[in-house]
Amino acid sequence: MSSHLPRAEFERLVREAVGLIPRRFREEMRNLALVIEPEPAPELLAEMEIEPPDSLYGLYQGTPLTERTWDFGNNLPDRITLYQLPIEEDCEDEDDIREVIGETLIHEVGHYFGLSEEEIEAIEERYWRGEEMEDDGPAR
């Protein structure tokens, strides 16, 4: 995309994408902060061995649910960071941005739930095929 969206507009697309995450997952997402930053720090990219022109759309930092023990608690929230500029630079329009945000959120939330890369990729494939993400319907 040639121009960058105002921050508030990008945040609106993020809120819309969060709404696409199935309710049963959203309800289990506790003590999880969603942060938007302009772009990843060069040190982070170096640490993750990501070299230009590649970049990072999002990052999960925390302790996956599957690795928490009975005494886990009283911790700072886990964090999912979305990087606005790399997402915009690789997208053609707002619909494209919303899709990439959605896929990135699915990927990072998958890490929060302790899913393997293979499990996350299977979920992303369903997302890209436009299949409805499984939802248990309205809460009773």
C-alpha cells in the first residue's frame, strides 16, 4: 500500500479482525494484551534471524496455556504485538490489511493456546479457504 493508514483506522481493522476469532477462543483469552506498534525493532528481527525484505507481522510473548503449572498466576499479561507498517507495506487495500491482521491474530493466538506450527497452519488454511471458523453458537 502506498500510503499508511492513520493509527485509529488500523485499530478499527484490528477490532474487526478480533471479532472474527471464534467466541469459544475469545472467551478463553484472559490476561492477554493486544498491542500495536509501528514496526519491529531491528534487534528483534536480528534475534529471530529475519532479514530484509522479510519482516514480522506479529509476535506472541508469554507463557502458552499448555505450559502453565498450577502455581502460575499474578503475572503480567501475555502480549500479542501487531506491527502496522510491515502489514500495510505487503497489502494492497483495507480488505487485504484486515485479512492479514486476521491471519496474524489467528497465528499468535494459536501460540497463546500452545498449538504447534502445524496445527496453526491447518487453521490458517481453513481461514484462507473462507471456511467458517468453528463456533459453538451463541452463549447460553
